[in-house]
Amino acid sequence: MHQWPQVDTPLPGPRSRELWATFDPIVAAPMQDHDEVPFVETRKEGSLIEDVDGNVFVDLVSGWGATPYGATPSTVIEAVVDAQRRYGMEITDYVQNEPAIELANKLISVAPPGITRVMASLSGTLAVETGVKLAREATGRPMILVFHGQYHGEVSYLTASVSTDLAEVNSHSSAYVGGLVFAPYPNQFRAPFHKGPGPYDDTMYIDFLEEWLLLYQVEPTQIAGVLIEPVLGEGGIHIPSAAFWERLTGLCKRWGWKLILDEVQTGMGRTGTYFASEHWDLEPDIVLLGKGVAAGGQPIAAVLGTEEVMAATDVHGGGTFAWTPAACAGASAGVDILTDPETMANVARIEETALRIFTPLIEEIPQVADVRALGALIGIEFVTDMETIQPAPAFHRAVHRAAIRRGVLGVTQWGKWVYRMQPALTIPMELFEWSCNTLVDVIREVAKNPPEEPVNLLERVPPEGGTRRR
């Protein structure tokens, strides 16, 4: 593998096309979409990806956050392999083992204030389901307050139709599934019922909650908990203010709502602290973990909670594959990397570098509307112009595709207009700075001849060869 990004073939290359010719006829439509990543991977090392045609790309995706220390951190891989050889596959819900006990203790040792308990889970989606069940059980209330633009997994309330051998197994799921109530996520750049760019005071979203939502849609005494991402990830890297958090937590205390922090994407060092909640000294009742907790090992997730919520719960959050010994061993080795002071120091350098290199583009390029970064969670928002701040998904796509041709792979999704980067927390700074400078060159290049944008976002169509609507 080249030790630096290098693209020598058209994308996709000939070997990638050959493989897709055998793959596409036998898989579902979403897996046939190669518009966003036009190559087939053959291996990864650290923060580099090689495709089957010999091209090498810098990885600013990091398994969408699940490989926070690079592709193959040696201590994590060794721990996984050793545990797999020693234990094989085990159902930890039923047969306890040493790696699970070690991981539980390590997670509690780094958890936010007040968090004293941990529950096994397999994925971020399942962790969210468990967190909702816990809040409803603890309060006896049916409703959950959530926010627009958040991503909590892909489920369809199948627990509502569960039938099993004992009624107690699906208690607080099928028997108690209630509703959701939505509010806008705090956004300081653009706001509902306001024209043009901010900055806006994001406490207006709490005003909306108090003066409209709780008055006309749901009584506060019916809300069990608030399910919120400390930093909005999929929705565009939005970072709430301290004033927003002060007022939201005040509502939680006043009305007895459980604060459920979805830290699946923001936790385990991603934002420059062990948990994003630390930036505002939050004291959550429930914390949801996934992605980064796997540390590049095997799939794993966790739910953390207070004594009140978890000490005597009847909620079951595990399953056959939750916390297998090998996954626990890898996650435990990952906590050791997380708590190495150099890891968080590198994340601070990532944030500083991204803001230093990208922020000047706001004044230089009309389509660059905003740059947001907290730790290694970075977003660049594109618009058609700064007067209307109409989203520019076509510009975003053009930047992404041009960047790949230069060897830079970031995070994009069809129809969105915020280019996202979440590099490994341990990425070499020389490589990351090169990536940022390359991306600046790409943005300048696209801005010289910007693509035509859809007149209405609701009527946008997928690009040629693309099928995704997410």
C-alpha cells in the first residue's frame, strides 16, 4: 500500500467495476449505490484505505466512528483475537465472563457524574430502545421528547408487536409503548420562522418548548424523558450553547424528565472529552454508547445509568450477541487508548487544525456558509448564497466527489448539504492537515463553476446511478 493518498485510475477502477458486476445483481437496491463511495475496499491500515485497483485514500470516515483509533489498533485486535481463541462465542447475558466484568468496571470509571450502572447492548439502535424503556419504567410515563434531525437508528417499533413466553419479558416495551413528541434541534446558523443566517440565540428552542409544545401538544407530566444528541451528528454537526443546556436541564428537574443522552456518535472521546456531556457539566440519567466503544474491534454497545434508573430495573437490554467476550476485550483495550492523555491531546489538535484551515473560507467562498467543529467531529455547511442560505446539496456532492478523486474520503449522504469529517482520534496530524488543505483546494475548484441546485429540496432527485433517499 502507498504510504500516502494516491489515486491512479478513474473512479471506479476496472477491478471495482468487475466486482460490482457480480455483486449488484444479487443484493438489495441500497447496496447497489456506489455514487458516494466509488470503489471497492481491499484493506485498511491506520487512517488509509486501499481499493482493489491500488488507489489509496485518507479515511475521514473511521467506520462512521466505529474505528476511532484507526483501522487496526494492535492492542485492540490482539485483545479480540486472544479472547476469541479463549472463549469463542458466548452469550454473556447468561454465562458471565472476565472480559465483560473488566469492561463494565472500565466504563463506569470514565462515566459522567452520577452514572453508576451499565447494561450490555449490541448496537446504538438497540441502546436507544433500551434507554427509552428505562425512562418509561422509571417514571411510569409514556412520552419521549426528541428533536428534529437526530439519528437514533433504524427501527419501526417492532417491540410493540412482541409476544413471548412470559409477559414480564416484554414489560415496558410492548405493554408500554407510547408516543414521541418532536421539537427543533438547537441551530445557531438557521432557524425556523427566521430568514437568513444567524448567529441565533438557540434558547429560542426552549421558548418553543415552553410556550407552544407543552401548551398545545403534550402535558409535561406525560413526558418520561428527553432523548437528545449532545452534538447533532447526522443532522449537520450542530453544537448547542451552554444557555440551551441550562434551560433544558432545568425543565428536566422541574418536570421529572429523565435526560437520555445519545452519545453513540459523540461519546468515547469524539468531541475532545470522554463524553460530550462534559463540555457543559451535564448530569444525565441515561447515556447511550455505540460506535466508538467498539474501538475498531467487534460490534458492541452499552447503556449507562444512575442508581435510580438501573439498580432495580426489570428492563432487559442485552441479547445473544451483546457483549461477547471478544467484543468486550476489544472495547476494554479501547478504553485504555482513550485514557492515554495523548489521545485527547491529538483530538484537540484536530479541532484546532480544522477550524484554522476551514473557517477563512466563509469570507472567501460564497457557498461556504458555516464551519463547525468540536473535537474530531467536523462539518462544513454549503449554501447557494449567504442572503437566502438555501441549502446546496449539489455543491456538497460535487465537493465530495472531487475530494475522492484527490484521495480524501469524508462523509456525505445524498440530498444533504453539510460535508462531515470524523477522522480517527489518533490520525497523524501531517496526514490530517494535508487532507484539510486538499479539501480547501477542492472547494475552491468547485466554486469556480458551481453545479445547478434543485429549485426545491422536496423535489430533488437522486444523482444518476444513485438510489438512496437518506
